[in-house]
Amino acid sequence: SQQGEEDPQALSIQEGENATMNCSYKTSINNLQWYRQNSGRGLVHLILIRSNEREKHSGRLRVTLDTSKKSSSLLITASRAADTASYFCATDPNGGFKTIFGAGTRLFVKA
Amino acid sequence: GAVVSQHPSRVICKSGTSVKIECRSLDFQATTMFWYRQFPKKSLMLMATSNEGSKATYEQGVEKDKFLINHASLTLSTLTVTSAHPEDSSFYICSAFQETQYFGPGTRLLVL
């Protein structure tokens, strides 16, 4: 069964705007990761945030983690058309080896 | 960085035939690998955990006799879709674990 739920399921914005995607999960975790997937392609790892971290930045990406609410958000600032893709959060339920993916958000950035 | 490959990248087969997909860790050894499947516009669903030298552990609802997994070496796991049917058409992705997960590029299976 999937660990996480993401919202929105789909997001359409104009180039230059910020995009925020949210992820919720059900069990305790050690890490939460965000991945990107272009249509029909493999996964690209974006960022990992550990359970003892609250915020992490990487370029135009900002990830937050609230373990008390079991939720995370991914913010992409100054979006570009090339950011158009599906974005998934993934967790390691109960700190185990498995990686379970959220439902994903399909982001469409209009040029 | 660690690299995981999959072969083939895409395969088309006739209904009733079996298809084998390989997952290789190219520059590291992995005692544990994972197999996922992904339907169009959906998320990745974990199918099974592949353990080197022992039987795979399947997630609830995944038929072990339908999806045969063999992890005969520390760098290779194979997934065989037996007696494939059109509903088995999907994108299959593997990952290999070494401190973290490294994902393969995926295999697109189309069953006619």
C-alpha cells in the first residue's frame, strides 16, 4: 500500500511562478525524499531530508518536513517550462529498507 | 555515483509468453533490490523485495507465481513476468540498496 498522499494531484502554473507540492505520510520515518519523473522516463533524485531536519534547500528547491504532522512540502521557485514533470515524495516507513512513494503531483509549467 | 541499469529498456511481447527483465548494479554490490511497477499517470507501487541468496518478499496483492524474482548474485536481480497478459503492460522500475536506494531507468513492457 502506498505510504503517502500528495496534493495537489495536478498543478498548472505560468513560468516564473512558484510551485508548491505537499506530501503526507502515515508512519514514522528516518528520511523523506523527493523525486522528479519526466513522462515515460526514470526517476531523478532531487533532495533528501532527514527526520531531524526541518528545512533543506537545493538551488531553486526548498523542502520542509513536519514530523509532528507527518507532512512535507516541496517548493520550486521561479519555475521554468523545463520543470514540467511529475514529482513524488518517498519515505522509508518505520525506518526500514523499503521506499514507498506518494501518489505524485503532475506539474505543468506554461511558457 | 552508483549506477543501476535495466535491460531491456522496452519490450513488446505476445499474450501468454514470459518476459525477463534484468536489473544490475554496475559499480556496487547490493544484497537487496526492489521491484516497482508504474501504470500510466500513476505512482510507483512496490511489488517485491529481492534478497540475494534467498526468496523474494512480495507485497500484498502481488502474485509470486506471476512475477518470478531471482537474485542470484550481488549485482543482478531478474523479474520474470510469466504468461503475460495485456493488463501486465506497465513500466517496471528496479532499485538497488546501498545505504540508500539507486533506481534503474525502467523497462516498458507492452503485452499485445
